[in-house]
Amino acid sequence: MTSRNNEFHVGRPNIGDQRVFFERLHEILESRWLTNEGPYSLDLEQHIAEYIGVKHCIAVCNATIGLEIAIRALGLTGEVIVPSFTFVATVHALQWHGIKPVFCDVHPSNHSLDPSRVERLITKQTTGVLGVHLWGQVCDVRSLQEIVDRHDLRLLLDAAHALGCSNSDGMAGTFGDAEVFSLHATKFINSFEGGAITTNNDVLAKKMRHMRNFGIAGYDQVDGLGINGKMHEVSAAMGLTNMESLEEFVRVNRRNYEAYQEGLAEVLGITLMRYEGERCNYQYVVATIDPDVSAVSRDDLLTFLHSKQVFARRYFYPGCHRAEPYRTLYPNADDRLPETNRLCHQVLVLPTGTAVTVKDIAWICQLIRHAMAGGLAVNGLN
Ligand SMILES: Cc1ncc(COP(=O)(O)O)c(C=O)c1O
């Protein structure tokens, strides 16, 4: 194995109490109950539901399958309005079901769906809106809910980034018809791979549980279309163990975020996204590089940081609408996405999480200050 000790990555996993996890792993193996609604997956569901304050939580194998289950259970068809500035899984989940993703631009302040642009995209084929709480900032769910109510549409939310986040109306996980969290290794809380669907709708919850398990209704009884979306016990034990360290992860992420704020405060041309929610997991440190002010481009800065083993990342370049199959299927989407296109060229996400220390951040900020002062060619920093 190669050592990564001197490398700094975006999205290295947050890991809770390893001793507790190994005890749970041992218990799982002893019990031989490895999957199929075992005690740990039920425990995790209850833990997440109670933490968020939502009636139902359905653990799934990953958020992509979670989105697909929710899409099918909500009966979405035809067209669904969705941001292009998101991870491609949000959009693939629609296209996979033969639904046309109608790309909508995002708001410059939170990088999430701009409700003022949603309504004009509604057509007779529209059945819903799929919003994303990008970077863990709860999107403008109040305005989106008003729009979907006015047009009798469904509201589904991709909350992949937003476990532990809220706005003044409540916690992510309580909005719309349903919300879907990711518990992937790179996410704030991980279960190696995994996801969780939440809803306050009893009928919908029952339907989604049923779909998650092949549409099986009982012994020898399949009464509908389903998929294998189950979470296994080892994943659930990891998710539960990490949930128990949630406050500690927030504390470290916040400390890291503030260290970046301090380290980059005086640097012209780089701005850190402000977190405006009531509660926030600070899992992403999102910088934008303004090409009109900065001495270096975002991409040159990225190359420089990579050369110093700082693996910052440009998300979600080049934008879903410019990736296949969407570029070919919907070539006109580009014209109505100026903010998305701008962000794709300006956003730089910096390493954080519990694997990154304040000392590491001081070094990363020093590199950035050096580069932004026009020092890309200088090799003085090692
Ligand atoms: C916004 C967004 N939606 C969906 C996903 C898919 O999550 P998963 O990897 O759990 O399928 C991710 C991340 O991977 C994501 O960032």
C-alpha cells in the first residue's frame, strides 16, 4: 500500500470509534444476520429519524438507488426540473427512468436551484422538481414548495450533502415529499456506501420500503416492481458508529472551516462560501476564484496545489448538461445556465474533514497565498 500521509484530499472519510465498530462487526458475524432488515439497519433508521425529527427513515445501499426508489414511488414521469450544478447521480437517477431532466440555473449565493427560474420551465409534461441541498446548505425549500403546490407537482430533495443541516424552517430530511441522504465514504456521515430516504408520508414510506426489497410483500408473495436497495448490517453498524460521533465531526469541520477563513481572509480573488443555515455540517470548504481579480486562474491554482500533493477539486465541472448523455440529448440547455457555467469554472473545493489538521490547513493556505500573489512558477515552498 502507498502511504498518503503527506497528501491532502477532499473527502477522506470521517471515522468514529473504531473499537465500537469492531465490537459491532464481531456481533454481526456471530449472529450471522448479515442483511435483510437486520437489527443494525433498523437501529440506524431509528437513530437518523429521531435525530432529524422525521417520521420515517429507510436505509438504502446508496443515495443513487435511494433517489431512484423515491422517483418511482412518487410516480415521477415526463419532465422533472433539476439543477445541472450537482453530482451527476442526481440527474442520472431521472434519466435512468426515462424522465427528461430539465436543467434549471442555480442561485449565486447557495449554488442551489434558483426558484425564480423554476416556474418558467414548467410544461404540461412536468411532474416534479428535484432540488439539491448543495454543500449542505438547505436550498430554498419554502419557495420550491409553493411552486410545486401551485402546479400540483411533487418535490423531491437530494440531501446527499446535508445530514445535520437545517434552515429556519427545519432540518434537512423533513422537507418536500421525500429527501435522500448519501452515506458514501466521502460524505459527512458514512456507512462505507449507503443512503437514507426520509419522509413524513406514511403511505409513501410503506411503498418505498416495499420497493427497496424487490417488491416482496411476504412469503412467496411479490406484488409489485422492486429493486435490491437494501443496506447490509456492516454498513449500518458503520453508519451508526459514525452517527454517534456526529457532534465531534461538526466541531472539527467547523474548526477547519474557520482556519481556512482566517488563512485566506486577506487574499484577493478567492472567496469562501458562507454557511447561512441554522445548523451546518461544514463538510465542504468551497472557494470561488474570481478571474477578474485573481492573479491566477482556478485551473492553474488547482494544478499548482496538486503538484504540492494538495488534491483540491473542481466540482461539478463541466456541469451535468455538458456531460454525456445530456450534452447530446439536450444541446440547448447551455444557454439558460449562465450561473452554472460560471461556477463550473470558478469553484474549488479544499480538503477538510477529520483527516485534516489546522497545521495542514495553515500549509495549504500558505500555498494558496503564494500562488495568488503570482508565485506559481516559484519553487520556494516545499
Ligand atoms: C449531490 C449528490 N447526489 C447524489 C450522490 C450520490 O450518492 P451515492 O454515492 O450515495 O449514490 C452524491 C454523491 O456521491 C452527491 O454528491
